[in-house]
Amino acid sequence: MGVLIKKFKDISIADIPQVGGKNASLGEMYNELSSEGVMVPDGFATTAEAFWLFLRENEIEKTLEDLLKELNREDFSNLQEIGPKARKLILEADLSEIFQQEIIEAYRDLGDDHEIEVAVRSSATAEDLPDASFAGQHDTYLNIMGNEALLRSVKECFSSLYTDRAIKYREDKGFKHHDIALSVGVQKMVRSDKACSGVGFTIEPESGFKDIIQLSGVYGLGENIVQGTVNPDEFYVFKPTLQQDKNAIVQKKLGSKEKTMVYAESNGHVSTTNIATEISKQTRFVLLDEEVITLAKWALVIENHYEKAMDIEWAKDGITNELFITQARPETVHHSKDKNIYIEFKLKEKGELLLSGNAIGSKIAVGPARILHSTKDSHKLQKGDFLITDTTSPDWDPLLKIAGAVITNRGGRTSHAAIVARELGVPAVVGTNLATQKIKDGELITVSCADGNTGSVYKGALKFEEKEIDFSSIKLPKTEAKFILSDPERAFQLSFYPNNGIGLLRMEFIITHMIKIHPMALAKFEEIKDPGVKKSIEELTQNYSKKEDYFIDQLSQGIAVMAAAFYPKEVIVRMSDFKSNEYANLIGGKQFEPKEENPMLGFRGAARYYSDLYREGFALECKAISKVREEMGLINVKVMIPFCRTLEEGKKVIEIMAKNKLVQGENGLEVYMMVEIPSNVILAEEFAKIFDGFSIGSNDLTQLTLGIDRDSELMASHFDENDPAAKKMIAQAIQKANEAGLKIGLCGQAPSDFPEFASFLVKEGISSISFNPDALLKGIDNINKAEALKK
């Protein structure tokens, strides 16, 4: 008789044929990574040999084989008869006395002669199929205690090799049923029902950006994440600064977490149930920052050990408060993708937005909506239909494989629907809350995942374009080509484009969309007169003891995501440049903003930063930048001051920044100035003594050179960056910056729209040109042509 049981201490990754991928990985980590601090609960596994012996001793091996030969492989119409028969054969068979004895002995050893709670997990084994993950196809039993319950669970795991979904999975993958055995892993139970659990990827799962670790978490058992029952908390950790021991959490997203999965006992069997999560817990993150950092460091250790991107599961024990890794497997979506080839999708028209949620993938698709409330409705879904449902589980896999898109009410980026859609390359929008209510069965809809992390569902068939881009064929010019960016959601995807960093990061988008509150309304919250405004602010800042911290936290995260995406390339952040009428539209803004006849030429840019009307708001901006650079370690962030009218103003701003933890030159901090006022050009030599670099804002400089309000529809036809006067101003600015030995860039549309404008800038000796994302590639082409002519 061969080996029936192997303890984790005797298991390595080489044992996949004996104990399956899941158990082999656990043994490998338990033995190899414990010394590096990674906590893996101890356990043991039954072997493939034990499974084959069980079938032979009960004389059911051939019976199972014959039964599966009866499977209708055309339409699987008799799968729901074959599966239960196969499972019944195993459940009615007996485990041998010797096998039972070895299981019980290993169980007693695990608990130091005490009966302890264990998790009993299925791990499929395949001699010739080491890469087959069989993820989610077989059953797991949690919180099992006592010999009798353990033996019953082992047999139930054996039978789960023949769940309907597992049979169909093997058929789809072309695996022979009789080649696959089942190993059962028995592991010390982590009481996450009393704390929290979740999953993680050592790669950003949507874009495949390799320097991010993404962790998701819920209260209670992790099945709620997989099933997509609740929207989890999400944490994004940046690897390069994590390795520098910085607080490398660049973004946190609070999930709703309305349910907590806990244990419930019925008829002597331990089952699970979902209970309502207390409101106070829903509004808190499931993990402290230091716990997120610990898990991220472990994830990095695991990735380095396996030398590939990994998909991990973690759990926190609510009794001991210890964190554990409970599983790790290779990430399967991005490892084989050619990062040089990118398919770009773009909507060509606007439509009626029905709802939005988490975008999975980056595609756009048009098709008919089919609402399914359970797998019993499967006959309604035709190939290519868009599957609309509440949430999915592995039982839905056959339907997901024929769907043209997937939309769910519930679930986050690591829910079952998201993971399968990602693997299948199908666009999905998960966690929409109201998909089954807002979408009508049979109506034509458009699903767009082309705008970053937010996916949108539109009424009707919208026109879109699909373009394949081969980045390997694009040569970056000598003149730096940079992005103009404002939306953090697109940063990771855009980082794959050929680029030299971000020449202009507009923080106004982050303030408008993520923060929503006027900074002075946070700094002077007690002075707010409007009770409705106060209530709105209270709701948005409920998780912060100091209102100002909300602004600092949200702004720093938005900037950090973009800085991480392009690290170590420079990311130049322009301090806020709202006009007073735009600031007034923020929550609480009307009380703190003056009414101006001409906001374009009024209280904007540098003048605000040292004024009593905004000084405290600017301090919050500075503290956010300082947090990104000093705490998170993203020192590739540089700062740019807009609309600086005079030399004295420039000096005042530098002084005020220093008082707010942003000291020019400290830790390599460079401070740039926007060149957008004629005085900036006339006194460029003097401004060069105050600032470290320049960036031409061609719109404002043209406006003020020609005396044209660029917001005026009446004067729109007169506004022209190609005007000789505007170009002369730009040429002078470039010349003076070069003479002073400073870098000078330009941010604007003209170099991509007009090849001759790009040629003019290159000829004058511009250091860099920044483009909006949709214009970058055309802009690079124009610069390359201009540089070729210059030679």
C-alpha cells in the first residue's frame, strides 16, 4: 500500500501529482516561506493514491467510467442525471479502516491530541496536467470538528469531483475524467467568521500593471467575495515603495459589506449563513493600514518565491487577531498577454446611461440583454446574449462561457463573475446594484469598459471603434512626449503607452469627482451657515475625526495612483487652478468664494495660495502632495504653480509651500511654473531664479497675448495658437528657458492637431510636449516627423 496521507511539512510544489495544486502550494509555502514571516495554517493532505485505492476497494472505478460514457456531449441534457448518480456512488462507498485511521491520527497530531476545528478543502490532482487549476469546481467544508464530521467531509470532497459543474469543466477543457483524482486538504481553521477574509493579486487585475498588489476584503468568511454577494473593500499597494518600507497604500476603496458570512449549525452539520453587518462596521475598512502592508509584503514574498504573478487568499482569525495566507495559485489572465499589442476601444457617440459599476476588462460590446434570476433560466440565454443577473457562482460557468457580456447587481473586482469574465475576455460590469431592475429583458444595450475602473451600461446600440495598436513599432522622439491626465482610473492602462511620464496632472478632476467639497468648507466647517451643506459634508467625511484629513487622504490617493502608474518617470502635479465660479460649485463653495465679473482674470492660481480667503485650502493641497512624496515614497511627483503673475507672488508661494511640508529641493522636490501670462515670458530670466522648470500653458498665453476671452463663443473664431504673436511669445519662453538651463514643456492640443505647430516647437528647442491620451500617439508621430526635418 502506498502513501495515503502527507503532512504539510512533507509537501512541496513537486507534489502536485500527489496532492493537487492547492495542497502542494500550501505545503510549499508552509515549508519555504514561514522563515520570511508568511503565516500558513498547518495541515495534511490525502493523496491521489488514497483516492484511487478508495475507488478500487469499493469497486466503483469502472462503474463511474461507464456512467460518464453515457453523458450527452452535444447539449449535456442528461448532465443533471449523471452528476447525482456519480456522487451517490461515492457517498455510499466506504473509507477503508486503514485510511480512516490514518486520517484520524493526522488530525489528532494537528491538534496536539485535541479535537480542533479544521477546514477541509478539495484539491484536484492530475499527473500530466500540472497547470490545471480546477478553481472553484470542487467543494470546501469549513469549521469541521471531530472524527466523524471529518471523515464525512473527506468523502463529500471526494464526491465533489463529480459535481455537475466539475464534470462540465473537464469536458470543456478536454480532460479525461479518469485521469483526475482528488486530494483532500485538512488545515487548521482560521476563525475569519469572527474577523475578516479576502483575496489578493500581485498584479493589477484589470490592466495587468505589474507593480501593484490589489487586496480585497469582507467581514466574515471569504465566500461572500467569490460569490459577489457583497461589494468588498479594496486596497492598492505599490511594490517599489513597499520594498522601501514606505506606507505604500496608494488607494483604498470602501465597500458596502452589507452582509457577514458566519457559521450556523443545523442537524449536526456546520453550514454558513449571512447576517447583516452592523452599520458602524460597514463604514470602516476591514483591515488596518499596518495589516494591509503586512499582507502586501507576504504577497510579494510569495510572488518572488514562485517567480510569477499570484492570486492569493488570506484570512484573519478573530480570536487570535492573527493574519494567515490560506491559498496561493498563479494568476492566469495576464501572464501570457503581449503587452506591446493593445486593442483600444472608444465610444463614438453619447447615449442614455442606464447604470454603472466596476468595469472588468477594457472592451465595448453591443447586444441583447437577457435577465436570468437563476441557472434554471439557462435555456433563455443564447450565444452572444448579455447575461444580466444578481450574482454568479461556479454553477453559472457554462452560461458565462456563451455570454457576450456580463452585468451583475452585486460583486467586486474579485467576485466569481469578474474573475471568469476576465479569463474569458468578455466585458463585464459588476456591482451595479440595480441591473436586474433598470435593464429590460430583451432590450439592446451597450456595455463600455473603456474608461478605466468604472463600467457603463447604455440604452440602445451605440457606435464604437476598435483599433489595434502595436506599441513596439512606436519610437519615442528625443523631445519628451508626456501625458496630460486628470482621471486616476485610467492611469494603469495608459502607463503601457509609449511615454515619458505626466507633464500635467490636473488635480481639479480629483477634487470635483472624488472629494466634492470645497477645502475651505472643511477647514472652517464650524463656520458653515447652510445646514444642508453641513449635512452633506458630515456624510462624506463620516470616517474622519478631522474634516481636513478627508481632503488630504482623498487627494493624495488620486495623485498617488497616477504617480505609481508612471513611476519612476516624472509626474508634474499642477496645484489647483479652479476659477472662483468653478470653486463655488463644490459643496460649501458658495460661502467661501467671491462673486467676480471676470473669473478668468480674477482670483485664480498663485494669488489664491497666500490669500486669507484660501490659504488654509492651499495648505491641505500641500499636505496631500507631501503625503504622496514622503509617506508613500513617490518622489517622482513634482509640483507646478499656475497663473503666477509676479516675481513676488512666486517667492510667496515657495515660502508658503515650505511652511506646509513642501520644501523646494528637499528630497529632490522640484517646483515648476506655468508660463501662461506675458509677464512670465518678459521676466522669464527672473522667474528662472525662483522655479526649477517651466511649462507653457498655450491656451492662457494665447488668450492674454491676443486679448481674447477663450470662453467667449463670440470670439472663438479669433482664438488661434498659431497666431504669429502667440508663437513669438512661445518661442521667446523656450529660448529664455534654454539659456537659463531649465526644462520647458508645453501642454496643449495644437501639437497633435497641427504637424506644423509640433515642427515649430521642436525647431525652437522645446524639452517636452504633453498631450491628452487620445492625442498622444498622433502627437508622437508629429514630433518624430518634426525631428526628422530638423536634421
